[in-house]
Amino acid sequence: MTSLNDRVRHLIGASGLSQGQFAEAVGLDAPKLSKSLSGVRRFSSLDLARIAEHAGRTVDWLLTGEEPPLALAARAAAGSPTSAATEAAYELVSIRTGVASFGFAQPWVPPSVPPLRGTDVKQGANLAEVALAHLRAQGISVVDDLAGAIEQGFGADVAIVPLGDGVDGLAASTEVAKIILAATTATPYRQRFTIAHELGHLLVGDDQEVHVDRDIFGPESKTVGSERRANAFAAAFLMPEVDLRAAVPAGRIDEAGFCALAVSLQVSPSALAYRLKGLDLIDGMAQARLGGLSAKHAAAKTGATAALVAQASAAAAMRPPALLTRDAFAAFEQGHTTIRPYARLLGQDDTDRLLADLAGAGGPEGSGDGASPETTRQRRRTTVAAIRCFFDEDEAVES
């Protein structure tokens, strides 16, 4: 299969359909397909998008005949605990690669990173300072909407989706796509730490193509250099040293002040205590005492319980990547691709309903982002389950 036409013919043969049946199945005019295969007519970008979607391939494969390493990784992971995460990353990278070929390149703008020296922990802390300076220069804060801040400040695509049991997050990197995935969860502070951890992997270039983190606080976090560096980056990124030294003068902080600091930074007490001890701002006894507090206790102590419940609810909900969703819709609007990539990003299976909603014919139950009423109801059920989990469990919300 040395040419585009050869690959299309291969897909037609593999489908078991006649050429005319295949054209009908993918929504193409049969005479136009015949002319394209004979070389009289060029395939349009929309033609290729339809063929690729129907055949379970990518436009990039149709054009080049080459499968990216991430596609191979997704197949290799099939049936494993990381399969859902790898497949989700492959889908986002495929969509980003597709829209980039139509002129919607990812606005990836990383900071200029000087050579990293010293221990893994020192490297992570130094990288965090560079990343924070990059955001501050743009007037962007990481405290509230961390995913949005990373999208706005660095141009990465950030999504929150179910990733399967035991997987915290994933970073995927190709020439045209920088992707961060974090698992939906009822523990918002752990999710924030995961997102920052994956950003660290992207900025330093760890494991090009795909890096799956099954447990960011597991054994690898202590034994693998890249994991120690990514965790140190996340800690310094979410809990900047300059802010902590200002908040803990002379190394003194009481429980009320500690709880207020944890709530304001949106980190768990255990993570904050560990960070303060690492900076020699508190001693080991204080770390044990303060780090043993729960996030719910810290929120209650500062009158922020409602805010924490809202954060837990948001962390349990799916979040499509905003930049990629925007670009996928623009590619559809301009006739480069079908509605399906945009629909997949929204978690919308019923493309006919989505098209009707976009045309203004949707029912009153829509969510406002194009999702169907059933998708909206499922999101609500997920949110309710997260809140129940939050109140039923007595353990701390880990970072």
C-alpha cells in the first residue's frame, strides 16, 4: 500500500463491501469515490475524514501509511489496566493531529527551560519556578481553574475523563500534540496534583509519545528519577516557595493558619505539611500533626466546606479539552471534517441530536455544551455519586 488510493482500496476490501456499498456507508457519492480512486478527482479533506472514521483509522494513516507509536501502544495495552487511559490519549492525539492538518495547530508555547542541574527534586523545583514565571507574565493564576490555566498559558490540551481503576493521569506528546489527561475522581486535590505532575512531564520532555501514571504517589515516585522530578515540580508549582515563606514567618504556623493556607492553595494538608517540612519551615513533629488533618477538617475549620464539596463535584465530572473542542468545531464548521470528532470530545454518541442541538432544535434539557439530555443526566448522576462519596468516607482528600 504505497499510495493513498491503495490504502483506501485496502479498506474497501477489508470491509467486505462493494465499492458502491462502501461509498454509501461512509456518506460519499459513489461516482466521486470512483473518480478519486482512478485519479481523476482528488479526495477532499472531508472525504478522508469520513473514510477514516468509518474504518477506524486516522487521516494521517490514510495520507502516510504510517501508524504513530501511540496507536501501537494503545493496541499493546488492550485489556490491561492502562488500556482506557492509552486509548483516550490516542483518541485526543488523533483528533489534534487531524485538526492540525486543516490549519488548527495547537498553540503550544512552553517556557524557555534552562539546563536542569542538581538532584531530581531540585530540578523539579527549578522547573516549577520557570513555569510559574511564564504564567505570571501572562497574569494567569493556578489556584482556581488549573486545567484552564495550563491551556491558556501553555497551550496544552487538558481533559478530565475516566481512565480506569488505578490510573491517576497521563501525558502524551508528539510533534503536533501535547495532551494531559487526569482521571475523574472525588478527590479534587489529588487531581490537581496529577495535572501539575503531568505538566512537569511535558515541559521536561519525559517519555515522548505517552507516559501513563498509575499512581503518582506509588513506589515509582520514590525510586524513578523522572517521577521524583515530576512530583517535586507539582509541589513547587502548586505551593510556590515564595508564597509559603511569606505565609509561615519564622517557621511558626498554628492549625488555623495551616488550614487556611491549605484551603487557599487548594492542596491537601498532607501535601502542604510535606512541602513545608521540605523547606524547613516546620519540623517533623509539626509535619506529623498537621499532615494528619483531613481536607474536610481544613475546610470546616475555615468555613470552606461548601467550596470543597463544589470542587469534589467538579473533579468527578468529565471535562473536555477546551482548545481542542474549539478547534474540532471550527474544522467542522469550515467543512474539513465531520461532526464526529467534536461529538467524541463532548462524549456525545448521538451525532444527529448534536447537529439538531447546534441548529437550535435541541430540547430544553441540554447542558449548554452540545451534550444530549442523557449525557447531561449521566453527568448529574456522576456528580451526586461524588458528593455522596465525599460525605460517606471519613478519610482525607489526598492531593
